[in-house]
Amino acid sequence: MNAQTEARFDATSVYREELYTDRRVGSIRALVPVLADGAADPSRPTLYVGQISVMTPMGTLPISFEIDGATLADAIKGFADGARLAMDDAMRELQQMRREAASSIVIPEPGAVPPAGGGRIRMP
């Protein structure tokens, strides 16, 4: 890495990550603000991020979402609502992606004849 592309860690934005799970529905990550020496930083709020996994026909889809709350208890209470909103958003996004993929498929007009000498598919 040269001086212009050097990755610098921002010592004023350091968080300690704590993970809480019920081992059934999902997990909550608490991002606890700390100073560069690792001591707690009371001037910044703790952030909470929920995560669930949804099974889809293409495999597991991890969904992360922020949870409003000042304490872990608040985050636990807000988990279900946050998960529901995040899942609704993800499903809407997947439906939009399906619509876009379907609209990009070119379907020949009825009665159209394929060009001569093309591929191996032969019409009876």
C-alpha cells in the first residue's frame, strides 16, 4: 500500500462488539462505543443490530437490521418489529428483482420463424 491508499483505522469511532442470541430466532449485536485504549466511551450511544436468517429456494438469506433502543432490554423488545420490517423490505426487493429479470427475457412474437442455419433445435 502506498501513502495515498493506506487503510487507517479511525480511533474516534471504535466499537466493541458483543453478540447475544437465543439460539432459536436470531441474534442481536451490541456495538459498544469505546475509546482507543478500550475503555467505555459514555459520550456515544450503544448501537444494536439484529440478524435473522430466512430460508429461500436459493439457500439461506441473512437479513440484518438496526434496532432502536438505549439498552439491551429495549433491543430485545424491538427485535420482532425490526425483523418483520426488514423481512418485508427484503421480500419487496426480491420481488422487484424477479420482475426486472422477467422483463429482460426476450420472447419472440407468435409465429416468428428462427433464422436459418441457427442452433440445434429443429421445428417439427
